Amino acid sequence: MRELTLHITGMTCGHCLHAINSALAEKPGVRLESLRMGRAVVSYDEQAIEPSAIERMIADAGYPATASPADDGAAEEAV
């Protein structure tokens, strides 16, 4: 499983959080780790789904999302 941070625009209320939670809960290979206004962190099975598909799932729920890989410890290795 890989971790992905999604920056989400247009979220203003609890309904927004519920809509995104529901959209991600329906997809095998995706696990929502955290969700707050404007940001979600998910774990996903890279054999089952691409990050762009996760972005589309959120966009289809009505919220534009941009994915960026979460810190995977690479900074610690560089020290």
C-alpha cells in the first residue's frame, strides 16, 4: 500500500466530508486514513488503482482534487 495526500477544493461543511468519505469507501484498494476540510490522506494498492483514478473519484463527488505523494521517509534517508 502506498500513501497519497490529496488537496481538495470546494469543501465547506460536514456534507462535503461525508460525500468524499462515501466516494472513497466504495472503491476496493483504497483506504481513507484521514479527512479534513481541504485535505485527505489515503492508502491505496498501486496494483489495483492509479492516483489519477482516486482524484477522479473525488472530482465525480463534486470536489476538484490534486494528489501529491505523502512523505515516505525519503527525507530521513537523505540525512
